[in-house]
Amino acid sequence: MNTEVTTDQLVADLKAVMQDAEALLKATSAQTGEKIQEIRAQAEESLRHARARLSDVEQEALRRAREISDSAEDYVRDNPWQSVGIAAGAGLLLGLLLGRR
């Protein structure tokens, strides 16, 4: 679960950076000069690369989530009584913790 939070945060941060970069590129579109154009070209290339990488990261996260879901489903199907016991124990523990508040 910690990995999911980190991946979700990374994706959100990367999207924010990409939006900021796009806004910066639009704001400097009227600027002229060889150095500015070179920097803009580099920024546009970096932005294209970041979009592609973000797509890859999102696809990998979805693939992992499906694998985990499939694994849990297989476990429950193969061990129904253990699954019921685990769920009951977790429910009891959660009930005790919430009951004390």
C-alpha cells in the first residue's frame, strides 16, 4: 500500500510539473532569440518524454493492481474458510478499536 501511495503521488507530481511546463512554454511563445528557441525545444522534448514515461508508469501501476487483485481473488477461491476467518478477525479487531473511541 505504501508503494501505491508513492506511485500515486509521483504521478500527481509529474502531471503538475507537466502542466507548469506547458504553461511556461505558452507564456514564452512570443519570446524570440536563438537561446530561447533552443531552451524551448529542449523543454518541449523533455515534456514529450515525461508524458510517455507517465503513461508507462500508469500502465505499470494498473498492471500491478490487477495482479494483486487476481492474486487475492485466487487466494480466496482456494482458501475460502481461511479468508472468512481473516475477514472476521479483521472485523472484530476493527470493531474493538472503534468501540473504544
